[in-house]
Amino acid sequence: MGNTAPDRPAGHRDRRVPAPQQAHLGNYTASVAISRHSPVAAITAPRGKCVVLLDYRSAEPLRIVLLADPGGVLVGADGSFVVSSGAGLFRIEASGAGPQLLVQHALHWDNHLSRA
């Protein structure tokens, strides 16, 4: 953990998600979002049916949020994460409870999100 490659910018360090959290990812991730508001990153894992939140400075896991079919993720204006899934659009907070349903449609969401 924490290797520095010669072709990377000064101060850059690779981070590896710890093995127990990697197992939850199901060998596949759809999207990653990094907060400007806090040192938290969200990784969506549709095969693992979860979103992994971790401290991006240390790769220390903060929590695993169970959610069916998570795809896209972006950082909300309040610092929470907005995650798309086949079941709708959800808000996930780094220190909060389970995912909060924001919008549910008959449509299914893709794994690409952008702020409009």
C-alpha cells in the first residue's frame, strides 16, 4: 500500500482498498466520486450490491452501504453522495444511516451522473 511511481506527480501515492472491503466490490466497480468537502471517496459496486465509503488519504474504510445495483455517483452540494441505481436515485452520507431514496422512476438509471 502506498507505492509511488516515478511517472506520477510529486506527492502522489497509490492507495489500495483493504482486502475485506475489496471482497465486497465483487471484482468490479462502476464509478468513483471524491468529495471536496471532506476526505471521503465513494466507490459503487453493482456486483457487490454496495457503495464503499473510504478516507481517500489513507484508504481506511469508513462504511459499506448496501444498495442493489448502484452505478453512478457524484458529490452533492451538501457533501453527501448521490448514487444512481436500478431502483432510483439515493443520497448516502458518510456518517449517516442507510441510503435515502430521492427519486424513483419507471426508468432505469445508467452509471453516468453529472450535475446539470
